[in-house]
Amino acid sequence: MRIALTGSSGKLGSVVARELRAHGYEVIGMDVTGVRGPGFVQVDLTDYGQVVDALTAVGDQHDGIDAVVHLGAIPAPGIRSDVATFHNNMPATFNVFWAAVRLGIRRIVYASSETVLGLPFDVPPPYVPVDEDYPARPESVYSLVKTLEEQLATELVRWNPEVSITALRFSNVMVPEDYAEFPSFDADARLRKWNLWGYIDARDGAQAVQRALEVAAPGFDRFIIAAADTVMSRPNDELLAEVFPDVPRKGQFGPNETLLSIDRARRVLGFDPQHSWRDHV
């Protein structure tokens, strides 16, 4: 399968590119910056003409794409102004989705975000562990765009029932070099309460992308993608009692088990996170 991977130079994108290639995929990276050479095309995703051209054919790099993995975006709130974030991320996603559908590409996997769950949870979550069952609760312009992208995907597959679009609501992406800082989080439960003490190892993020490419059905679906554990050594009961004492609990969970439920991703995609910060510290 030949994959167009937008955002291929980013923190998650670079790992996804490496892992997909290691599993036999042909990956054509697409980004505004990156190392020139085979397997990479410089593309401004906010320019629809460039997106169509890059997905159609690029010199001797490729003569057509089988699937799109769309990770290219300003990756979090607060990096650029709200207006700049909206004017980059929303057109980029529309351009990628619209071009792919117009070109007959039937499989799209893209980065949504845990932020649609209500981060930074200044208004407490409706229950824990949080899951995909309650409506999006965007609390920033970045998250608003992610919510609108999911609605866009919903309507596109309604118009084109043969198309598969999978939204992966990635938690805070980490690589092994980040893990040395994790033990310091225990000192203040509120330091990482903004995403219920969650994270995702970039290698497991790549696994989720691969699973979606391989098994996602036609239509639109969305999945929380997080590590199996929290960033904390302190147990969940203690954290919740201190920070979210009145939030209802939905089912049972272990002392350090993720409070960003990955049950649906496990069941539907076969997602099975293999990496924990505890193996590195």
C-alpha cells in the first residue's frame, strides 16, 4: 500500500513514517519542511492545488496514492494565535479530505485529538474513564477545529459511503526521551490533570495508524488513542479524590490504568499499546 503521510516531519509523523516503512508500506511524506529526497514532497496543505497535485503524481516519486494518513497541522493550542491555528488547520484538513475523495482514494486516517473530550477539564468530565460516547466538548479554537473536522468527515462519508475516514483522538504524544521528566509529575496532581494524566508513546500511535489502515470499515469512526497507563506513579483513586472528587466512575479501572478509555480502539481496531514510560525510567 502506498501511503501519503502529511505532517511527516513532525514528532508523531516522523515515527509513523519510520514504523510504516518498517512494516512494508511505501510512504510518501508530505510537509512544509523536511529533508528533500526520495519519499518526501514539500507541500503547503493550505493550497488545494498543491494537495491535489501531490496526491495525483510527483515526478518519479509516485503515480498515485492508495491511502492518506493526515497528521499535518499546528499540533496544539497556544503555539500560534487562535486565528492562525484555525486558518491553517481547517483548510488543510478540508483540502486533504476533499482532494482524496475527488481522486478516488477510499481510505483516510487522520489525527483528531483528545482535546475534543473537554480538555483541559476546567469543567470536570462527565465521568471517568472518558470515552467516545459523549458529544465533543471543545474548549479551545484548536479543539473546535478538531470537532469541525470530525463533522466534516461524517458528512463526507454520508455523501460517499464507500469511503473510510478514521479519526484517531491522540493523547499527548511522547517519545522515550520525554520520559525522564515523568517522575516529577507526582509532586502535583493538578500539573497533568488537564488530560486526566494521559499520554501516548509515538510508537503506539503509529501502531494505531497501521491498524486503522488495515481494518477500518467504510464510513466514519473515531477512537481515543492513549497508553494503557497514566503518567503518574500515584494511584487513580488518590488522584481523583484530590482533583475530581465528584466525578462519577464508569466501570472499574486499575490503580494506574488510563482514564482515557481505549476499550473501543482495542475492540474495533485491535489496538494494543506496547510501550510505557515505566519501562524507561
